[in-house]
Amino acid sequence: AASNLDVRAAADALAGFVETSGQTLTIKLTPHGKLPVLQLMDVLDNEPIIALAQFRIEASTGL
């Protein structure tokens, strides 16, 4: 459920970024725990949404 909130916040930041010219968009992904790179690459290829759920997503806009 928390990952859905993270995605929602990121989508809102992206929408604000697109609507306003001259801004920067910063996206920060923080893994929830240890995440083997090979496993992540496999999941990214097959189920990208599941891969994103392995991270806390923070997005912000600024000038």
C-alpha cells in the first residue's frame, strides 16, 4: 500500500513538472532492503511494477 502512495506522489510531481516550464524533476529511489542486482534486472525485464515496489520513491520539483 505504501508503494502505491509513493507512486502517486511521484506521478503528482511529474505532472507538476510537465505543467510548469523551467523546473527540475528529482526522483530518488531508496531500496526497502538488500536487493541483489541480478534479481532486480530479471524483475525489471519481466515485471517492472514489482521492481518499483522494492523501492521507496520520492519525487520533487524545483526551479
